[in-house]
Amino acid sequence: MAGFAQSKNDDSKMMLGFIVRRCAADLGHTPSPDEFARWANGDSLKGSRFCLFGKEISPMAAKLMFSQPGRLVTVSPDGMARLSKSGGR
């Protein structure tokens, strides 16, 4: 899938712009920083909550992320699986 990279540690990395576009596709519109933070933080998998980036992000952090679409970030394994699904959330 475009936007993915592997580091020396075999961590899953993705470009922020790809993640924001995926969120927009799931929501049906371009997300606000608040919406993006909720989307990245609040997904539930079989009753357990996990965060896309491995920890919660704030709306302020989401706003900063929007200004750095080419930046590579580490994505949690559950988050990677979530983004890889063709149907979204």
C-alpha cells in the first residue's frame, strides 16, 4: 500500500498525509483537528480501545500533523491493520 515504509526496527511507518486522507474517506469529509484526534484515538477493536499512533494525540497535535503531510510516523500494528482494510473503520 502506498505511503508505507519499514524502519530498521521493523516498525510500521506511514506518511501523515496518507493517514489524514484515510480519515477523510472514513468520515466523508476533510477532518477538523478534533475529528482527526477522535478518529485516531477512539477506535475500538473487540471491546478494547487502541490508538492509531500507539498513544493518544490531542487536537493540537493533530493540527500540527496537518501541516506536515510528508512526515513519516510510526503506526501501531492494530492501526496498520485498521488502515489496510478496504472498508475503513
